[in-house]
Amino acid sequence: MTKNKQLKKLAQKCGKFCCPDGRLDEKKVVSVIKNLKSLPRSQAIFAVSEFLKALKKQKAQTTLIVESSIPLPKTMLNRIVAKLKADYIISEVKNIVNPALLGGLKIKVGDSVTDYSLRDKISQLREAITA
């Protein structure tokens, strides 16, 4: 395996190491950066860049994005989080307003997207009728 592939794998493991429970552990990040800086300069730059990418990916895996046609009240967002906490580690919640949904919700956590929007239901109905 080439040196860059090894460094990339190491950086990804370090990214997971720094977010054990879905939250970033600042002390671990500082420790990893110090260790990566001890590499030769070109390798250190590559490793730190890959480490930052891994941290962003870890953060995306723990961010819940709820897309709705209107702003949702905190109580509703809390109920959604409570339901999803059994299957996902959620560290941040974002509510995005998208009037094009017409109604309902579109929920995204990491790579998983669940579409409960009226727009999606209409599209499914249109496909069923034309098929």
C-alpha cells in the first residue's frame, strides 16, 4: 500500500477516534494534530487535510436535517430527535424551510434520507398513474 493510502486510512481512523459518541473531543483532536505534525512536511500536510475531511464526514453523520415547508416548533423537533436517537447518534439538529415540499417532512441523517413530503407522494402517484 502506498504511503498516501496509509495516511488516508490513518486520518479516517483518527476522525472516528475524535468523535466517539458523535461529539467532537477537542483534546483528542489536539493530540492527533500534534502527532500528525511530527510527520515529514508533505506527508503532514496531506494527513492533516485528510483528517479534516474525516472530521467533516463524522459531523455530517451526526447532524439531523429536517426539511419542512414551514419552520417547525422546538417540541416537534425534539419528538423527531427522540424517535431517531434509537438508530442514530445525533449531535446537531437543523430545520431547513423549503416551501417546494408543499407539506410533510424530509429527514436526513448522514447518508440516510427519508422523504415524507407531499411533493414526494404526488410524484409517486404520478409515476403509478403513468406506468
